[in-house]
Amino acid sequence: MKLFRYIFLIAGLMVFNSCTKEFDEINTNPNDPTTISPQFILPYAIEASVDRYWGHRTRFERLNLDGAMLWMQYLSRNIYSNEGDNYSISPALHANNWKGFYNDGLVNFQRIVTLSGEGSTTPNTNYEGVALVMRSWVFSLLTDSYGAIPYSESLKGTATDAVFSPVYDSQEEVYAGLLSDLKMANEKLVVGGPSIAGDILYSGDILKWKKFANSLRLRLANRQAAKKPAESQAIMAEILSDPAMYPIFTGNEDNASLKHTAVLPSNNEWHQVMVQDGRTDWSISQTLADKLNALNDTRITVFAQPNESGVYTGIPNGLPDAIATTYLSTASKLGSYFMQPTTPSVIMTYAELQFILAEAAIDGDISIGTAQGYFEKGIEGSFKQYELALPADYLATVGAATKEKVMEQKWIALFGQGPEAWTEYRRTGLPVFPARDPRAVFDNNGVLPTRLRYPSSEESLNGANMKLGVSLNGGDNDMVTKLWFVE
């Protein structure tokens, strides 16, 4: 009997040891993974970042619709003029875009870099390259909106030596880092290399990602050219002299744009705001309508809807509500193309790249190609983007390429991409907008916003470093301080 109890005890211990040895495996839920692979992070990060940039469905978070599209006089408010059109901005817009771009975009692109980079358990240079491109694009939006930003230490919150109060880097330093990262991304991206999944921008086409990386690098090099001409000229020469190593956009089929579906939440954000949510607060700006009408530019048929009289006309920007609402029966609404659920959200186009190169040629920053050639390709590319035929006399009407004309045509081509047009305007002061309507009333001392303010959360959570950022910008934490790239 005693012997039996011993045998039973030994058997029990063996069973217990066996159970505890496999305890972690038995109690691991296969449907609740502790790590997520890049293929699941990538689509979320891309959609969250692009949606926020393009429109965003939530009030006081729409940098494009409630900010840059109004400031650049593409759209105007027919009501609630104090929500962007008169340069008055809710503090929530400053804070929500800061938080959203960092938390939803950058943190997740950095996770992909960590998960797929050299030394990781699942290395994949193409995932790493894609994440570097997208990370660079989001950082460029932040620095072009705020100026100095947390950059070099901003994504180290989960590092071994975690940084919870990141230092601010100057815009010049951020640009240097982005230009370096984009060159590295081009090297990481290997056509015919490891496959990737979850790519909702280019469907796994690595060559297109390489083209985007190098085209974006040209955008940033051109933006800093007035401040760092020798470096920018070297970057442009490197890319343009070796298209095999550094491919760039060669047509609209290469455009970086997020293709939407008709199913929520993957629909076009402008459709969500203006159709699903029934917001009708925006009309076409008189500035845009007058310019396109004067040029007999058929792009107005896409950008706007004719009014009841069959003509295209807009509302002057900055009018008080009581005056703006009197235009409701005569002003053109936003074009129906932009309110479809599947209309793509555009990040960068072939047309924009051609205008970048035209400007660089005029400024003497590149010697390959001609300003007139790039200028005309940019115009043609913009019309083709909307499946419009270039009017036979349009190029003759526009005339020879000058800096002013290149920037004016670039402004037209950037319709929908308010933040980019805003940056180009702040950088060059072009195009020259008409005199303001005498009835308009503007906040911000009448100054078109030059930057976004740092959110109050930064002052409370990272105050000392935020003060450094303010000093790096060379002014106060306001919307009149000029950023580094201003010519």
C-alpha cells in the first residue's frame, strides 16, 4: 500500500511537471497574438496617415478641409467662416493632427522598421523600405506644418533606453534626416526581392515604391534649395543622372494615391464628410474660379459644379457668415468627382514632380532637361490625371515657363492637396493671390497662417524641449513665425 502511494505520487509529479512545462503553450490564445506582423500594421498605418492628411471625417481634425484648402483659396466657407476661412483655428486642430500623425502613423511605421530590419527575427528589406518612405512622408508633413519637431528621439518610447521627453530638432536637421532616409529606402527596396502584403498604396509593386521614394526626395531637395543650394543640386543631379538606380515617376500610373472602396471605413474622407455626414459648408473659392475661367481651363469641370445658371463662380474667402450665406444660390459647389466614395486620396503626382523639375531648371539647380519641357509635361499630366484632354490652345494661352507661371500651374495641379500647396506658397510667396474682398474679416492679425502651434499637451508633458523648438523656429509659438524653408 505504501509502495502504491509512492508510485502514485511519482506519477502525479510527472504529470504536474509535464503540465507546467507546457503551461505557456496550453494557455496561449492563437487568436490573440502578442506581436503583429507588418502585413497587418502597414494597411492601418497607411490609411490612418493618408486619411488624416487628405480630409479626416472628424470636425476640428481636418487640416486640409478646415485649413489649407481655405488658406490656398481653393475652397471658401459659406458658413462657419471662423473655422479656418478667416484664419481662426480651433486649438483642437493643432493638437489632434500632432497626436494623430505621431500615434497612428509614425509609431506604426517605426514598428514595421523594427520588425523587418536587419537583426530582427523576420527581416524583410522591402517592408523596411516601404515603412521608411511612409515614415519620411509623415515626418515631412509634421515639420512643414509646425517647424522644429521631435524627430531624432521621437520614436524611442519603446526602445531599451526609452526616451519619453524627446528633444526637438530644427527643420534643417529634420530635412537632412529625411533626405538620408529616402536614399536608404531606395537601397532597401529591391525589385524581385522579398514579397510584402498589406500594401494598400501600390499593391506590392516595389518599383513604384522606389519611384515614390526618389520623387519625394526631389520634392524635399527642391524645398530646401534656397537654403542649401549645393546639397540640393547634388541630390537632384544624383537622381536625374541615374534613372536605373534612382527611378522617378514617369506618368500618372506612378502617382502615390490611396485607392478607396465604397465600404466604410475605407471610403474617401471627403465623401464621408460631405455626403455621409451631409456637410455643405464649403463652396469653390472665387480666386480659383476666376483663374480657371480666365484660362478657359477645363479642370474647373472636375473641381467644381456649375451653378443654376450653368457657370462656375465662387465665394471670396474670409467673408463673415452673414455675407457668405448670400452666395449659396449662386456659388459653385465642390465637384462631384471629389465626393465619390472611391475617389483616391492623392499624396504626390507625376504632374507635381514635373513642376518641381521645371522650377529647379529655372533656378539653375539642374542641368538635365528644360524648364519649358518639364512645365508642359506638368500641365499635360495634370489634365490627364482627371482624364481630360488638354485644350488645343492651352499651352499657347499660358505661355513660356517662368517661376511665377510654374508655381501658378503647380497651385492648380495641387487642388485637393492643400497642405502641399500651403507649403509651396509659404516657401515662395507664389502664386500671387488677388486683393482681398474689402468685406472680408481675418484673424491672426490678417496674416495667412505660417505654421501650426505646438499643442498645449507638449507644454505640459515636454515643456523644456518644446521651448527649445520654439527658439529653433526663431519666433513665438504662433501662426506668424516663418519657417526655415522660406526663400
